[in-house]
Amino acid sequence: MAMKRPRPVRAGREKPCSVCHRPTVAYIYCDRCRRLVLRVSGKRAMRKALQDGWNEALGRFICYWTGIQLEEVDWKSPQYLSYDHLTSGVKEPQKVCTYWVNTMKSSLSEEEFRIFIRELARFFRGEGRFRKGKLRFKHWFMAPRPRKAD
């Protein structure tokens, strides 16, 4: 009596990760990208931010503001991958950036942050005093809110 040969183990169909395009079998994300997307709520916005920040040539995520390669594991690093709301309080769009830039940007919109950086650079170059009137702080969380008429 001839012994039956065992069937070959079927390999799972590899699909590309929806963020970095590395092969993955069981999920739409590779292990690394799944960890980054599931780290916080708002998965769709996170996936889009990661897709926008992925640099295929380097095989790394890049900061939207500085172009620095982001750290994905060491959460104590200032270059740790962080999600930045381009406008404070608005869920989308978001971008990936270094933790220190996100902390510095805090409650500013993208436009306000760019104005702030330009004014700061102008001041450091010695081109006059910092013109705080250029910045409106529309999205600043501590700004006084207009009172409602009673």
C-alpha cells in the first residue's frame, strides 16, 4: 500500500501593505504600519498621513515640516513619529512629523505656524524685532472666546 504524500502547505497570498507596499499576508498593513496606524484613533486619517509621509527610496517615514527621517520605535526620541493636525481641532488632514515640531506647533494652524517660523527666522537673522501682530492665534486653545450676549 502506497503512502499518501502530504499536501503542500498553501502559502498565503501576499498583498502589499496599503502604506509602505511591503508584502503582508494577513492584513492590509505590514506589522510596522499596523502598529503605527492602530496607535491612536482615527485610523483613516492616520493611514493617509502615513501614506503621504512614506519615502519609498529611503524606506522610511519623513517629517512633513522638516524632511527629517522619523523614528518609529523609540518614543523618547525628539524625532519620534507624531501625527500633526494641520489645523488645530480639525481631525483631517493630518501629516506625520517629528514629536518636537508637533509640540512646538501645538495649537496653531498650518498658515499660522508658517507665519510664526518666518517671523522667528527674521528675528534671528537680525532683521528687526519679532512682530507678534502678524500672528492671530485663531486656533490657540487658551485664547479668550467671545462672550455670548445674554
